[in-house]
Amino acid sequence: MGPRRSIRSAAQPASSSWWRQPWLHFLLLGTALYLASLFDPRDEARSISAPSPAELERLVESWRMQTGREPGPELRERIAARERDERILLAEALRLGLHQGDPLVRERLLKDADFLGIRGDEQVRLQAVLDFGLAREDEVVRRRLLQQVLREGAGDLGDPTEAQLQSWYQRTAERWQQPAAWRLRQLTFTQGDATQRARQALGQGEEERLAMADAILHPHELPLLNARRLQAMFGMDFVAALPREAQAGWFGPVPSRYGQHLLQIMAFEPARALTLDQVRESVKRLWRDATQREREQAYLDGLRALYEVRD
């Protein structure tokens, strides 16, 4: 029995002091720091208050005043959904502290605090007006924060690849069609039997022909204009009668909204498609706008899943 007591007494100090070992302290500290790094206080449960019936009615009334129309049930729901989305985005902007980094937003919120007679340092006053919900009520603050949080969520778009530009160029091919264009001289006949007068003038010399024509707002000689511009000036029938080539001699009569015309085509440029290199910057802007909208929508969809809407 004696030897057993001796062995036990010798083992006791080691077992009672194991927790004092430095390696264990480092292990526990490292584990604690790691777990702390996984927790972001901003990731706690997120929620917003749904707009009340009275608030929705004010939004509907605003829409009614702007459009002069009465919204139906479907449109009312879209108005309510938009307000919920904007409240989610605004709550996220405040959670991310975007109001802190915008001098204009800070200035307006602090002015709101002064108006309400709130005292304290800047942070106290800012928090007070946020608690009052003034970030939502101040339209300038609201719009700026909504824009900023959407940009934050969309991230940096960077530049499109050549393949992306080529794809967008092809998808928007109609935009890059250069319409046919004409540079022409015209004489207009509006008085009496305009058709007969134009035919008579066609057989005359240059000076006589010019003297027989009537005056209108448009000049005798027109610069290079495409079909859209000419149609806006003279009408569809006028454009439909134009030949797809230059013609040295006068021809007509050609009808328009003014009467009848004699025409001389000085130059003609056929319709053609602009190349990607010619419209590269325009295609890039289209790509950026569309990509921005897609990312913003995806960001909003993600926030909808994170936020609880309280009634």
C-alpha cells in the first residue's frame, strides 16, 4: 500500500497544474480570437418596418398628383413593394455607415438635429435623428444613400472584355445602322394647281424655274440629311419618292405636307452599319448600364432574403 500512495502523491501536482501551461493559454486565446473574427455585429438579424396604411396612402396620393390617374390594385402593390425595397436599401446603407462618409448627408442630418433642438456631440445628434427616422423623411438624404448603397452592392464593374463588347454590339445592332442620307436642292409649289405649276417649271431654265417656285420655311439647298430628318421636315411621301442615287437633273413633282416639289439630288449616301470601332464607347456605356442594373437587382434580391419586414 505504501508504494501506491507514493506514486499517487507524485502524480498529483502534474494533473492539478495542466491548465497553467503556456501552450494551453495560447491555444485558448487563438481559438477565442478566431471565433470573434467570425462574428460581425453588423450581421445580426436585420429588419424593417413595413409602411403603414396611412404611409401607403400618402405614396398613392403623391403618385395620383403626379400622373393625374387613379392607381388600380396592381399598381398600388407595386408602389408598396417599391417602398419596402427602398426601406431595406436605406436600412442597409445606415448599417454600413454610408451616412458617415457623405459630407452632404451628415450636414443635412445635423441640420435636422439642430432644427429639432437635439444637443450633444455630432455622433449623438446623428444617432438621434436616425432614431427619429429622418434619413427616410429627408428626400435628399434618402436618395443619396439609396444611390450609394446600390453602387456599393454592385461593386466595381471594371471594363468589358472584347468578347462582351462584341456580344453587346451584335445584340444592339439596330442602334448602329446609319440610315441613308441625301443632300438635295428643292423648289416648292404651294399655290393654285401646285402639281401643274411644278410640271411647267420643270421644263423651264434655271432662273425661270426658281422664279416660279413659292417660298416656305425650309431653304432651297439642304445639307446632307437622313430619312428621319427629311420625313420630319416634309413627310413620309416625300421621303418615299427619293431615289437611292445622285441625280444631276431636276425631277418631280414630289408631294409633301407643303404641296409639290421639284428636286435635284446632289449627293446620296446609302444606309450602312457602323463598325464596332466606330461605336465602341457607346457600346461600352450600354454594357456598363445594363451590367450595373443587373448587379443592383441581384444585390437587392439578396437583401430581401436577409431582411424581415415587420408589420
